[in-house]
Amino acid sequence: MEIIEPDQTFSQPTPAYLQPVPYFKAVLFWGISSLLVCWWFVGLGLVLEIITLVLAGKGKGIYQAQPLGYIKGSYRKLKIGEICAIAGIGLSILSLVFLLIRRILVGAFFSLFSGYDFISSLFPRW
């Protein structure tokens, strides 16, 4: 029978040095960039946010496979970048709604002075 020492564990082996979680810098950079871009360029913001969420998912999967081999701080930064991307998606959708409302209101305003019936062009009679 084999005697197990108290300090022996059957968990994952710890590497000699800890390394940062893959993609954490890219996720943090693109997450913050998407927050800055989403108000002015809605399409570009949505593309950046989707890329950020895909990279964050990959990084989280790699970290969860062996959490003892990675630096905790880099995992936190990965989660912060993911949160920024999720917030950016919400702001992009909000910006898109404001853009549509503004176009409808400006179109309705100019149709008052041009003689063009903008409202009935939005809702044609069948």
C-alpha cells in the first residue's frame, strides 16, 4: 500500500512560473476602444464588441482549463474588457435608436416646410 504524504495533492500541476491569460491585453484594449467608438460609429463599435466577446470567451476557456497556471490580475483585466464590450453593445444599440429617432424627427420637421408628406410616406396606405 502506498502512503500519501499530507503535502501531496492530486490537483493540476503548477507550472514553474505563472503566465498571463491569453488575449487579456487585446480584450481590454478592444473593450475600451469599443466604448469610445460606439457613439460615433455604431457599425464599427458593434464589430469591435463582437470581436472582444469572442476573444474573451476563448481566454476564459483557456483560463478555466488550468486556473493555477495563470495570473489572477490578467484574468480580472480580461473580465473588465468583457464587461466593457457588453456595455458597449448596449450603448451602440441606444445610439442606433437615437439615430433613427433623430432621422425621423428631422425628416418630419423638413417635410412641414417642403410640402412633402413625410409621415404618410413612412406609413403608406394599402
